[in-house]
Amino acid sequence: MDALTQPLREEHTVDQVDLAAMAEALSRSPDYRILRRLVARPTYIPTAEQEVRTGILLDTETTGLDHRKDEIIELGMVKFDYLPDGRIVGVRDVFSAFNEPSGPIPVEVTALTGITDEMVAGHRIDAGAVEAFVDDAVIAIAHNAGFDRKFAERHWSIFEQMAWGCSMTEVDWRAHGFVGSQLGYLLSGAGLFHQAHRAVDDCHALLEILDFVLPATGAPALALLLETARKPTVRLWAEQSPFELKDALKKRGYRWSDGTDGRPKSWYVDVSEISLDDEIAFLKAEIYQRDISPTMQTLTAFTRFSARS
């Protein structure tokens, strides 16, 4: 190192220290909020002394929203260990792979994800590698499992046998002080930002969100998600409900099934077992105005969010 470069490097180091000190000072003031760039955790080696369980965070980038015809162009997964109380111990491994679809990537998908035809050209996701990666995991978690599980099951049957959790819907984020459930909102609420819309980057971001301690519970968000995922839910089908009452059903949280995937052509809603009687009472009083016995289906973490449900 010569005399000319030494002062420059020292100045850069001092600048970094100064920035960290400034950020720390600002974070102590109620007039400022500091967002720090998310840095992916390094992998760790588990020890025999800790009783850990293994989970998978999964995200897909696709050519569209229809799992029956659109294709995966990128799969990202982060394998992590956690304790029985939901505290995350560390990252075991990372999986990231492109897949070339049968046709050009839509322009709007490239604009959203940054993934181009050139990036995926010649790439295929190795099914054996996917299965080996998730083989020892007890749960797969996605930040919209109703979307990602359907795509994952279509390509890799191992995901059909796994328990799934949804970090977007199985934690009431607004009740815990967040402005919304989108990943960007959650990261901001946790004081972080990241490069969004790349699969493995979103998995690293989700890991930090799930490790965030919720003030109301004093436990990581992962603990609440796991508690919710373990509870059965009941899907109620409001079949042959009056068309003019569709807005009342939508306001209540019902979603529409068009019947093209083998399910009933009907409005439906998923409720907890303790809310089941109240929901049936609503249908009787407000929708059908008579006694009914609606079609019901019990869902667990092994069937919830699946196209097979």
C-alpha cells in the first residue's frame, strides 16, 4: 500500500463509521426512522445440543398468475432452523435457480422482476435437487402460499406431502402495528429495505420478518404463524347464493370460485372452527334467509392453499 492510497482508505473507513454513528443517533430520535439495507445471513452448521426444526421459505417468479398454464421462471428457497418456541437459529442452505419457459417472458413480468429471456435461456430447474433440498423440512412457508404452493405442487410432488404456512395471511400484521401485509410494508416496519421481486432475495427478507419480535406477544412472528398454521380451518361454500347479495359476501371476505378447477362454482370463505357457528348464522340470516346446511370442508396445514383442496 503506497502513501497515496493509505489516506483514501482510512477516510473511507472513517466515513463508514460516521454513517453508522449518525444512523444510531437518528434511530434514538422520535423524529426520524432509519431503514437499513437487508444483508442476507450466512449459513451456519447446526450443533447436536440444540433441538431444532427445519423449515423452508419459498418464493416463485412466474410468467403469470394461473398455476394451470403459466410457468415458473425462477425458484428461490432458504432452508432455516428454528426452535420449538419459534426463534430462528440460522440459515442452513440457499437454493436459487432459473427456468426457461416455453415462450417469451411477458414484458410486464420482466418489468416487475427484472428477469429477462436472456437470463433464463438454457436453464432448467433440477427436480432431484429441489426434492433433496426440502426433504428434511417440516414446513414450507411462502408470502402468499395460495399462489406459490399451487405452482410448486404442479412441478414437484414432494410439496404435496408437506405442511404449508402463509406469512401473508396467517399473521394479522395490522393488529401488530404494521400498515399492511405486503413484504415491503413489513420490511419497512421492521426497519429494513431490500431488492424486491427476485425470488431468493424475497426469501431472505421473509426470514427477517418472521424473526421480528412482535411487541404484543414478545415472541417472533414465526411463533404466531406456526400457531395459526397448526389449527384446522373450515371452508364454507355459499352455493346458489342470490346474485344480488354478492357484494355482501365480498365485504364479509368471501372469494369467488369459477368452477373451472373442479371446485364448486360458488362464493366461499375460510374460517376458524370457533367462528364456524357465527358464519353459518350469517348465511342463514343475511344471505339465504332460511335454514341451510352449507357444504363444508376441513383444511389443515397439509391441505390448505393447495389446488387439490
